[in-house]
Amino acid sequence: MFYILALFFFTPIYISMAKITYITHENEKHTIEVQNGLTVMEGAVQNDIPGIDADCGGGMACATCHVYVKEDWFNKLPKKEDGEDDMLDMAFEPKANSRLSCQIIVSDEIDGLEVNIPSKQA
Amino acid sequence: MNKTDALIIGAGPTGLFTAHQLKLIGLDCEIVDNLDKIGGQCIELYPDKPIYDIPAVPECTGEELTNNLISQLKPFNIKFHLSERVEEVKKEDTNWLVKTSSGNSFLTPNVIIAGGVGSFEPRKFAPKECEKYENKSLFYSVKDKNIFNGKIVSIFGGGDSALDWAIELSKNCKINLIHRRDEFRGAQATVDKMQELVKLGKINLFTKYQMANAQGDQKLESIDIKHDNNEIKNLKSDYVLGFFGLIMQLGPIANWGLNLNKKTIEVDTEKFETNQKGIYAVGDICNYPGKLKLILSGFHEGALAARACFKLARPNEKYRFEFTTTSSNLLKRLGKKE
């Protein structure tokens, strides 16, 4: 019994993190450890990365968390859901590699992801 | 000059329920909103999307929620000032003097900001050159369609507004329709109709293109559009219309001397008052430890701010807490009792 309890107490609580690099329009690089399960948008907002507004709070309703994803990463990310491209139509200077960062969920698979922040969100 | 006990800025769900609470406790109020309709984000961003987390309402759309809130206000006579933006809030003795974009002014001891993330403004074209032609030959909404008769009009966007205007204006003008991808998000029937007009040569369709530049001395003469593969096309255009939806801008609120935190206003959790006495903030726009951006939180914040307003609007009276189930006072105000 003691051993089981000891095992329980001494097992470190392990939270998986992934490194996400945010590159601002001024080419400043911010590499942040973001907890798995959060979105790339939340990682930016919680760490005061400039240039991601996220007005609607992650509801895919405002297109102000718009980022450009480097080509090689773009194809590795889970595909866009219905509605994301509709919102991207309204984003400031959307490109073929545009994504809404509130729709990218952080996981071990995207450890090392780099995103570029546009010059403006609107 | 309008005198009122409280002025609410924002006619979204929080503003509407705050009005209900003010009227219920016997205060007057008026509501100003920059949109041309009541409902705020619920009506502008997700009228058809179901909401599942309104207490005791298992499921309702943004439009249904708005309509229910409006019908809850039926017993009260509330004046709405739509399509007006509050520009200025100035202290005048114990009151606030509030001025709107349409020249309306209000004198009130209480201003409640229920502004979401600010006021809705049209999203604009990215190239700087476009500003020069704004409201002359480049528009983000149509006020008088007759000015386009016989002209070349280039329309940008992939939603219903862009498609509807392309179809409507194709009757009397030469239309270029430009969109950043092949898919349109407008209603299928509208997309079909547009495709039919493209086949008939009534609409020139350019997909995977975006605005790159605008040229012309005084008047707009032509625009450059750029393909995903960087190819540039020049299109003669007398007018340009852009339909990229709306964006929320904090706007003049930033100049009222309030403590701001990013795009939110800091308040206390007793009265939801800002650092300025008699100015409150409720709903998505307010910020305090533990703030949740949920509609239900806005209702709670509005109810408390309304009670705080009582003190400033009726300094010589005492506010008494009552229930709608039993208070004959409240039932009279609700029109349920003579």
C-alpha cells in the first residue's frame, strides 16, 4: 500500500509543451513553450506576442488572429474546418498559406511550428 | 439635448438586458449603437449559429436570442439610436455629456459601455492607395445604386453582399467580380445566379485575385489585381466596391480617460464601474480577475451596474431589492398589474 501511495506522490506531474515560434512583421522571433491543448492563438495572447488581436476570443468569427504558416508546416497541420476559409476571406492580406491561429491546436506533432504574423489584423 | 438616467452604449445582448434591469428598478435609459440593427455580435456575426450555453435555454441562434431579449423589453418604452457612434464623453458637473456621430447629445449621470469589442466598422482594402478614393469612387457599402448606371464597377468579396450587388448592378453596369479563391461563401442559389451571368458575359469573374493597386488622378481610372501566382492584371474601373465584412474597433472609447487593458476596460466587480465615476463597462468589453467572455456573465454584470446607476440617478432615494414574482411595484412596471 505504502509503495502505491509513494508512487502516486513522487510521480512528477508532466505537462507536455510544444515550442511555437511567432515571427512578427518586424521580423522579431518569439519562441514560446505552449502547453498542449491550447491553441496557437492562446499561446500568443497569453504571452503578449504583438500582432494577434483575437477579438472574438477563438470563435472563428473575426479573423483577427490571422497568421501565415511556413509552406512545409502548412501541409502537416490538420486541414481547415468548414468556415475557416470563409473567415479568411475577410482577413487582411490573406495568402495561400493563411490560417486562423485559433484553429491550430498545439500538440507534440506541431512542436517547432513557425508562424508569421501579418503587418495588420485589419 | 436628451436627458436620461442612464445611457447604454451597445445594443447587443448585454446592453439589452442591462436596459431591462434599469427599467425594472424604475430608471430611464436610452441605447446607442453603431450598427443599423439591434443585437450586436449575435446579429452581425452569428445570427444563424446555435448557442448552447444560455442558462435555461438549451439551444437558440443569435437571432432568436436577440428577438427574445427585445420581446422581454416590450413592457418598457426604450429609445434606440441606431447607426450612431458615440464620439465624445465629457464631464459636466455631476453629469456626463455624451455626443454621437449624428450630432445627438445626452446629459446623464450614468454611462454604461456594453460595447463588445468596440464598434463595427467595414474591413478595408490592404493597399494604401485605396484610401485616396474612399467615399468618392471606392465604397464599402452602397447608398445610392443609381450613381453606378452605365459605369464599370469592380466588386471584391465572396459573400452574399458582393454577390447580391454584382447580380443587381449587372443590369445597368459592366461588372468585374474579384475574389481571392474559387469557392464563394454566399448562398448557393446566389452563387448559381452569378455563374449564369458570368456565362452570359454580364459579369467578368476573376478568382484567386486580390486588390494590388488603384490609379487615377482625381477620379479612379483603373485598378491592378494580383493573382496567387503574382501575375498582375489592370482593370479599367470607374467604381470599386469592397465587401469583406465588418471588424470591431475600439474607436473613440480609447480617448475617454478609462483604464484600458489591451482592448478591454478595467472595472470593479461590485458596480462594474470604471476608474471614472458614473461610467460602467459590462459584457465582453470589461475586464476583472476571473472575467469570462460569456453572454451570461454580461447579464450578471449589467444587473449589478444597473443597481449602481440608481444611486447616482436618484441620490435622495433608497434602492430596495425586490423580486418580480412578488413585488407589486415591479409587476406594475412590467404591465402585469394595474
